[in-house]
Amino acid sequence: MERGQQIEVQAHVRWNVAVNVIEGAFFWIGNAFYSFQTVLPLFVSKLTASPFALGWVSTVGNSGWLLPQLFTARWVQRTPVKKDIVVKVGFFSERIPILVLALIAWFVVPRSRELALWLTLFTATWLAYGSGLIAIAWQSMVAKVIPQNIRGRFMGTASALGMAGGAGAAAIVTYILNTYAFPGNFARSFALGALAGFLSWFFLSLTREPPDPLPPEEERGTFWRAIPGVLRRDPYFTRYLVARMFVVAGNMGAGFLAVYAVGRWHLSDGQAGVFSGVSMAAQFVAYLLLGALADTRGHVVVLKLGALVTTLSFAVAAVTPYVFLIYGAFAGLGVAMASYIVSGMMIVPEFAPGERLPLYFGLSSTLPGIVSMLAPMAAATLISMWGYRPMFLISAGLAATATVLFHRWVVDPRCLGNE
């Protein structure tokens, strides 16, 4: 970063922290109303009994954020103000589809559940991949306007506030789903998610970001040919990618857990909101603790903890005969999500040279994204063959492998001097 940029960034640090903390809070509040882990799968289960439809929701929910990023890296790298992509493109790619989900539930479901199912799967894909379309731009913007020494606490604080609000939102989801008849209950929930999403977008648009100087013109082929060199010359980053791919594979059961619990213990639809609330309450506590831990002990410690908690969560889901322990599994998955939000993204700038940051962000997301696209459909296949519980055990085994890799193999970039 040039000297003039550094001065401008420092001049607006407090403002940018404030508006982006509020933005993050509204984003997570909105997420509670349409959660890819709880609310959307339950909505789809009302439209079809097929595990593969649930598998598709989980597939796009897991891979949508990750998979597109490498393909947008060159575009982001050549855009001087990253906020322009996040705000102008994100309005249509990430905010509008939430409103469309509400319209599907309200107007289409009463007329044709089959049509509503296909439209819901399409819109869920639009929403998930629309988020991924702007993901590198958002991460690059945050890395630019938030100094490295406070990024962990920034992500932790923003997300903790979001979880606090999201826990309240989850209580509203529980009330709505239990009080109103289907499909009006889901329509109301999605509409409130859209409202929070638009408020999030407004505060995001207030970010003050200095423009980057345009990098030298680079042929598209040159950009793509640089990828093998990065993986070969930066073995520590490559090790991180391998461990991340095992984490993503181990998370393949997340999109099925709510439907499994509701079906096995004959719970009400409103339990989707309770599950979301438990997950968000756990995330709230985790964000407050993990942000400080990441700044003081490094991001690898946080990621290892997240992989370990994922292992325990799916192991509990696989073997417990008690419904109350399922709440513990959702809490564990909330902690694991917090570990990724705090450290999975913010560790990348510590590996990457500044001029290659979009490429590193793309690699760190798209390669695990390929796994995240395949894993939920593999989970659906396992469910159709053997049932939910063996699938949860396999998820736990993959997450346990990731835990070992983070503990024994992955090196924190701060130990390498890559500040």
C-alpha cells in the first residue's frame, strides 16, 4: 500500500470500523431469517421429500460463497475501488434474491409446489453464488480499510453483534413459523431477511475506501498461468488449502442436521428458529473470544479449534439418542462457523504479497469450493444408501483429519515473517 493510501486509510479507520461493524450485524440478522443450514432446508422439505433437493440447497449454500472467487480475482485486481463491486453488483446478486424467496413462498407455493421447488432451488443458487461473486471484492476492501493488527477483533466484534441480533431474529423466526400457516410463515421470515439485507447494504455503501493505482495490464493467460507457481513456491499456503478442503468436506452434513432432528424427534417447524438461535448464541460468544485469540495467538490456532468442534458436533449428532444434545451439535457448528469467519478469510492476507491478494483469496476459496460443491451431494447419496447417522460419522472423520492437519502440518504465516 502506498504512503498516501496508508494516510487516508488511517484517517478513516474509526468510520470504516463503525459502518462495517453495523453492516456485518445486519447481514447476520438477515441470515437468521433464511439460513441455509436451518430455514431454507426446512422450507424445501415442505415441498419435496427428496434428499437430493436438500443436498442441492446444502451444495450451493456451502460452495456458493467459495467457488466463484478465483474466477473474479482478476476483475477485482483491476478495479481500483473494490467497494464499487460490492455495492453495485451485490445489490442485485446478494440482496434481491432474498426478496424473491419471499415472493415464491407467498404467491407460488399455493399454486404449484413443484414450480415453487424449482424456483426456490434456482433462487437459492442465485443467492449463494451471488454472494460468492462479490466475495473477493469485499474481502479485499476489508483488508484495505481495516489495519492488520485489528482485523481479528474487527471480524469478531462485527460478527458477535450480528449473532446477538441474529439470536433475537431466530426467536422471531420461531414465533413466525409456529404461529402462521405454511407457506405464509416462511414468506414472512424471508421478507424480514430481505429487509435486514437491504439495511446491511446501505451501511456497506458508506465505507470510505481510497482507490488503488491500476496494476500493469496483464493478459488473462498470464493470470491463470501464475496459479501453479503460487502453489509450488508457497508450500505453507498450499498446506493451508489442503487442510481447509478437509474442513469443508467434513462440513457436508450441516445442511441436513435440522431436517434430521425435526424428523427424528417429531419437532415443530419453529425448531428451525431455535436451532438457528442456539447456533448464533454460540457464535456470539465464540466471536468475542476468537477475535482476540486470533490477534494474539494467530489464525491457525483458531482454525484448528473450529475443525475440532466440527468433529465433535457431527460425532454427537451420529450417536446421541437425546434431542437436547442436538442443540449442542448446532452450538458446535456455530463455533466452527465463527472460526472460519474470524480466521479462514483473514489469514489469507498474511500469506499473500499485496499485489497478489485477490489471487490468493481466489485460490483459498475456489479450491475448497470445489469440495463444498461435491460434498453435500455425496452426503445425500450416503443418506439414501445408509441413512443420516453413518453420514454424520463420515463427516466427523473428515473434520478430525483436518484437525490433525492444522495441528501437525499447517504453519502460521506469522511464524514465517509474512506480516
